[in-house]
Amino acid sequence: MRTGVGCPEVKVTVIMDCDHIPYQQSQIVEAKGHSRNRQEYLYKDVRPFLSDANKVATCPCPET
């Protein structure tokens, strides 16, 4: 967990009813990506408001 915005991650142990719950690594969930309509919206309507450094990473040209 993080104790605040920009703070480093801290591991904690959760105890319920005095039983120790062992730490388990979280399952990685793959991102599905955006629909074609969402890609077009981001490219046409949001991209003009971004700095040049962030345009490609945030609102790339829609996939064909």
C-alpha cells in the first residue's frame, strides 16, 4: 500500500480474528485496450490539449 500520493510502497500484514493472513503476490491483470470509438475520441478531442511530450503515449493515432 501507499501512505499518500507519491509515497513509496509499504508492505503490511493484515490480521483478522488473531489469525495471520500470509502475504500473497497480486495477480497481474492485462489491460484490454480501448474500443475504436474511444481511440478516435481521445485522438480528436483530447490530444490537442496535451503537451507534445504526452501526445503519443496518451492519445496515439487510432489503430487501423
